[in-house]
Amino acid sequence: MQKHLFKPIACGETLPPHNVHAVSVSMPKLQDVIDYEEQVEGINEKIKSGYPRFILHPYLKLMVEFLKKKYTISNNYEVVLLSSKKAVKIVSDKYFIHNPFEIDEPFGVILVLKETSQLQKVLMFIQHVGCNLSSRFAEDYLIKNNLISTQHKEHLAEAKTSEDTILANLSQAYGQPKENICLSPSGMNSVYAVLKGLKTIQAANGRNILVQFGWLYLDTMNIVKHHFTQTKIFYDIAQLDALENYLKQEGFSVSAIITEVPTNPLIQTVDLIRLKALCVQYQIPLVIDSTLATPHNLDLKPYGDIFVESLTKFACGNADVLMGCFILNENSKISFSRNEFFKHCDKPYIKDMQRLAYEIPFYKQRMEKINQNCEKLVNYLKEKDFIESVYYSKQASCAKNYMALMKNEHAFGGLISMTFKKPFQEVYDRLNFAKGPSLGTEFTLLMPYVYLAHYDCITSQQGQAFLKAHKLPMDLLRVSVGCENIDDIINEFEKLN
């Protein structure tokens, strides 16, 4: 019998392991996920760090305790750290928080009364707009103030050239001038900047409805709710007839249409040719989240007016940098002022840029390997008796749409979702791949998507009905295929026979 190379990773271990700047965390058993979602006693002692927008990094917790003592802050207040003073103004103005004294630090700090509904709203808003303080900044701050003594060892590019390296790589991949690309501390901060800019610009044109087309990532949907009082949602990307009928009535009141290509987690691709034609007819800007497409797999230049990418994913490949970008398409027939978008983004911390500048030159090479592995894994899974359904880029329902956008015949994509004929918990617990949030890693990474992104839907009949209505299986396993030897990946799945 062939030896299985993948080993269990303890609950709460960082992904990648032993990396203080990791953005994912191991949840090897489905019960770990359930305990985390239900905040069972003791789970937070296990899961001390995780995706930075959801779980406060241990270094930021140390900073909070230090700041409380330094400024003699009452225990009645929660100290909330932000990426900048600009972010403080955004949050403070929205929730009417105007602290009575100044805190002199090179980052953002607000004080919110504990045990209030306002605190939870503030923390959720920060999560959605992605203005979290960098763990690398926190590390440098703690070392400077003698609160920790060791620095995580990692490869970094030169500080003076790092930003230009990232921009040059993205410029070449997207076929866009560097000055049209804006970097931000997270993909969500880029989405926020784009939607905030569009809201301001388009309101002057009498356009105030945002159309969400297709199932978007949870926090993208939340940003939409925060900033647009008038929205129209089409969860199914096949609803182009319904969209067309809607635009006949409201087309010239629509400020933008936002969609993902392909969608997450069902890996579906919209008919972009038809969608773009509708946008042109009504002069509506089309915003495309291109994180799953990647600029190396699909050519979206003829279609989107603005692209948003989470660089934390495939561009980084190692799940150890939180960063994002948006790109204004020079081919767009809709003219915008760059500053109306750029001004809403925070600037990433220099060491985060140095780390990504080291990783992003391998972006194309990384995708080539992931594409190969993903296609071989899909071909294997489609023949297995334990599989109920497989969702992938070239699935029958969307193959034509996806293939029309491919940059080359090997651009398969790096994400697969699947359901099983066996009990979900048995399948999830048995596989020994890394398991936790995020995607786009060079190591294969599994995520019980609905459990982590929409657990509230699982725990109510109304929520389950909502999932069923939108054809999102509750027991869906999302697999971000890595760069390991494909025979080893397949051999691990063989355990399910």
C-alpha cells in the first residue's frame, strides 16, 4: 500500500505551520469548526490566531495591553487598532466615536465602550472594510518597545523596490499601466475603495442602485449592504434574462454591477460577453473580482471596467501576507478620476510589500503547476464512486463561458468544490490535508465552505431553505489545489474509497 504523505495538523496551528504571519489556521476536525462558530468554551485557547480580518492577531493583543498601560486607558473601553488614522476617521464618522483624548501613535486607535452593541458593529465594519493593522507592523512595534525579542525569519525583497516590483508584475499580468493599479492592506479594503468611489461619483449622475450579480464572497456582500441603501441581487449568474428585464426599468439608475469570475465556491462563470453588452447599453461600470480567475488564467481586459484582486491568495501563494489591489481598466469607455478611488485605500505596510514582492514573481509559475494539478484531480474525482458532485471551471453548465476567456489551453483554475455520498464529517475528518480558511496556497488547503462562511444558515431552517433555494450544498468541501506531487494528492483522496 502506498504511504500517505499528508499528516494531521493540530487544531490552532498556523497555516502555514510555525509562521507567525500566517493568515490561515488549522481546523482538522469538523467539530473544531463547529466549536469555533459556536464559541464553545476552550476553543479560543486552541485557535489563538487565524485570518487577520476575523481573529485578532496575538501581537495585536500584546499591543493593546501595552497601549492600555501607556495611556492609562480605563478597562471600560476596548482598544481597537486600525491600519491608519484615515481608517480611524472612517470608522469614527460612521459610528459617531470621538474619543476625548489623542493617542500619539503611527497607526490608528479608537476606544469603544465594552459590552455595547456599538462595539460589535465597529468590529464587524472593520472586518468588512479590511483596515486591520498588519501583524508585521505589530512585530516591529513590539520589538522596538522591548515587548518581544525575536523576529520571524522570512525572505523579503528590498524595501526601496518592493512596491514597484508588485506593481510591475501586476501591470504585466493584467496588461495595464502601473499608475492604474492601487495596492491596499487587504482585498476587502480594495473592494471598499472601489464601491465607495463609485457611490460618490455615480450619485452625482443620479445613479444609486448597486447590482450584485452572482453569489459573492460574504464580506463583499456585507460591504454592499454597508454602503448602498438600494441594491438589487441576482444570486444565480444564469439570470441574465432577469437582469436584462430589470435594466429595462432601472438601467440608468444603476451605479455599477459587481460580480466574481468564476464565482466562489461553486466555480461558475457568467456569460461575460452578454453581461458586458448590457453594461455598455446602459453605461454601467462592471466591477469584476478576478481573484479566482487570476490575470494569468483568464483575459478579462475586454470586459471589466475595474478589477479587484485579493493578493493574499494565488499572488502570494503562501498564505502569509494580507494584501489586495484594484485595477482601473485603461480600455474602459467610462472615464473616472483615479483619485476618487485611490483616496479611499490605505497603504500596505512596507514589510508586507517586501514579502509579497518576494513571492509575486513566482505567480505565473505557481499557477501553471496548480492548473496542471487541478485538472488531473478533477479527472480523478469525476470517476470516483464516493463523489456526488464536482464543481470546477470547465463544468458543463459554464464550460463555454470559461473557455472563451482562457489565456491558454492549460488555464484550468485552482479551485474545486465537491459533495460526497458519504457523511461529510467522516470525509472531512479523514483527509489529512491542511484544513482552514483562505485559498490560493502552494499547499493543498481544504475548507468546509458553508460551515465557515455561512454557519448561521446551517443552524436554522430558514437558513437551510435559503441555501437550498440558491443551490449551495450545506456539506460542500472546497479544495484549493496546491503544488505538491499530484500522485500524492490523489493518494490522499484514495483513503475515501
